[in-house]
Amino acid sequence: MTSPNLLQTLDDLRQKGLRELEGATSVEGLEAWRVAYLGRRGELTAILRNLKDVPTEERREVGARANLVKGALEEALSQAEERLKAGRMAGLASEERIDVTRPGRPVAMGRYHPLTRMVREICDAFTAMGFQVVEGPEIEWDKYNFEMLNIPKGHPARDMWNTLWVDYKDQAGAQSMLLRTHTSPMQARVMEGSGGAPVRVVVPGKVYRYEATDATHEWHFHQVEGLAVDEGITFANMKGTLYEFARRIFGAERKVRFRCDYFPFVEPGVDMSIDCFACQGRDPKCRICRGSGWLEIMGAGMVHPRVLEMAGYDPGRYTGFAFGMGPERIAMLKHGIEDIRLFYGNDLRYLRQF
């Protein structure tokens, strides 16, 4: 191919490319045009590759013309892309400006986790009876978690809590820091820092135990602790308070049962149950109460005199009651849930039911 013919071919290619580019009105069309002319196997690229076959004395002129054509095509492609982008944006703006009757995009609404709702419902029931809500640390000292609750070192009652200890030792070389096993340490903390009776508090929070996970056990879960201390508080006051709580959470027709139980920091200690709201004890196959007719919801009791004494109270003058419950268990009983792990599985299909 002689130089004049090659120069004419480049001019024709430029005109043809610009003409075809005017007909490309979509992103796909522009990309197809780019590949046809400027791609690795495009028409212009093929000419540039064959420059080595052009006589040396003509190669400079042909190469310069080829670069001019390439620059013109690339510039035209860039302008076409900008026009297409501007046209699409203008179209969107025009559409939004004109069609004011179109419905807005739906916004996903968040909601409280069922356990958060349960904790708040429990706290609201007690604040309506004059209790205050306080919170405490999740990393706790052995002093508050055990010793000031009448559970000294070596006491067999410590086996009731599968403790997760923190890798820390005090000056005496003892392991004294742990992840709290219950919210009861706040009994000691509140009485120690209250400056005297009366005390009326509920303490919501997370607790931790070294336990295997199954349908009814988790290694971390919530508890709500309650404490009331004053002069003249009796077991009857405790029963009345907890009975009112059961009515607020489970319904006004609920019956309550107290049975003897053991907790080192109360004396006497009881567990509290409500009558089964699903079958009222009439269905031996009831999936809620398993036919017993009763559902245990918490432990409670009168504050042990030793606990009062260690917190600086005169047990001869002051008495009090304490209670503790698991919001997970309350929620499971209230809603008929059979597996505690569902609360922590983050399955939106489950959580959206609440």
C-alpha cells in the first residue's frame, strides 16, 4: 500500500467512525463502537500495527496522521459518553420533577430486639411501683460477685455458678476478677454506696457463665435483679410486689406460687411460679408447662442478715427482699418459644415476628 492511499484510508476511517458514533445512543452501543475502532482488533489498531511495513521515508507522515485520527476518535468517544451521561441524569431529574404522584421509596424501619423489649417491660413494671433502674459493670470483682453475697472463698455454693475468670491476679496472687455470673453484685454495690435506707432498685444487665449451649441454656444471657431495703419490710411485702409484677407482665388473672429454695444471699429463699396461661394445668401434653400447670419465673427471698451487715446496715433494724429473673425465660414463657438460641441467631425471619 502506497503512502497516499494509506493516508486516504486513515481519513476515510476517521469520517466513517465519527458518522457511526453519532448513531450510538447507549452505553452498549458506545462500547461496541470503541471495540470496532480502538480495540485490540479494531480497524485503526490494525493500521497502526502495519506501520512497520511502510517505507521508512513515508512512515513518519503516516504515523503522525494515524495518531491524529486516533486522537480525534478518542475525543469524540469521550464527548459522546459525557452527552449520554448528562442526558440520562437530565431524564431522571425531569422524571422526578414531573411525576410528583409516584410513591416514595419504602424505608426499612428498625425495631427493638425482643429481649430489649422484654427487659424494658420488666423494668417498667417495677418503676411503676417506685423502683429505680441502675446498671453495673459486667467485669466484676470476686468481692462483690461472691464474698459480699455471703459466698466466701471455698464455699460450696460457688459451684452453682460456672464462673468465667479474667486472667488477672491481685497483690496477694489470687484470681479476683471475673465476668459477673449474675446481677446480684449490685445488691452489695447499691447498699454500700447508698448512704442508708430506703433502697428500691432493679438492675438489668448481661451475665456470663461457662455453660454448654442448648435449647434452654446460653453462656451469656440477661438478668434483672431487684432489691428493696428499709425498716419493717416483710416477706408479705415481697409477695405483694412480685404478685403485682406477674399480673402486669402475664395478665391480671394470673395465680402465683412460692416454694422454698436456696440462695446464699437470702434467707428464707423461694422460687416463684405462675399458673400456666396456656392450659391452666389441664393439658398433660402442654408444650409450655409440660403438664405441671406451673411456670417458674424467678428466684427471690429476704436479704440475708450477713449481706446487710457486710454492706454496713444494721440487720437488727433493717430488712429487705431481693429477687432475680431471666428476661429470656420470661420472653420464652410469654411467647411460647422453645429454644433460647433463637434470640441470638440474628435470623430476621424470627425477629420480625416481634
